[in-house]
Amino acid sequence: MKKINKEQLLELFDPSVHGKIEELLAKSDVNGAIVFENHDMCSSNLGARTAVIYGDNQTYKTAEQAHGKWINDLPSQRQYADSYYEKAKTL
């Protein structure tokens, strides 16, 4: 998976959802977001993306846990963990 910055993360999604992504990332128990993307060249879902937050109280505790994982069951709809954004650590 490729590490990306916050601007790159937001560029991957429609501006209409930027506020929701920012809201989720602002939570203290969230460490960042993992981007899942469909890479199936034969699928009408090619390029579909989902951002999934990760942190201590989330399904994925670290971005590394998502490596090699996917969401959606049908092969033509599968989105694979592609990149991740990690929030800056606060003291």
C-alpha cells in the first residue's frame, strides 16, 4: 500500500464527501484512513473507491492490517486496500 497525504486522500473523492471524511478523521480514536479501490478492468465498478478509517476502536487497528484485504464480496465489485493516510501524531 502507498502512503498518501491528506490532500491526496481528499483528491480521490468527490468534494461532496470531504466534510464527512474530515469529520471522521477528527475523532481522537482515529489514526487515519485506508483507501480501498476496484482495479477490475472488466468491471463497470472500475475505479470505485471507499475510505475506511482505522484506529484503536475500529475494525482495522493499523493500516498494515488491511494489506491484502478487500471489501465487497462479488469479484467484480471488490475494492482492494490501495493506499492509506496516517494522521500526524499529537502529544
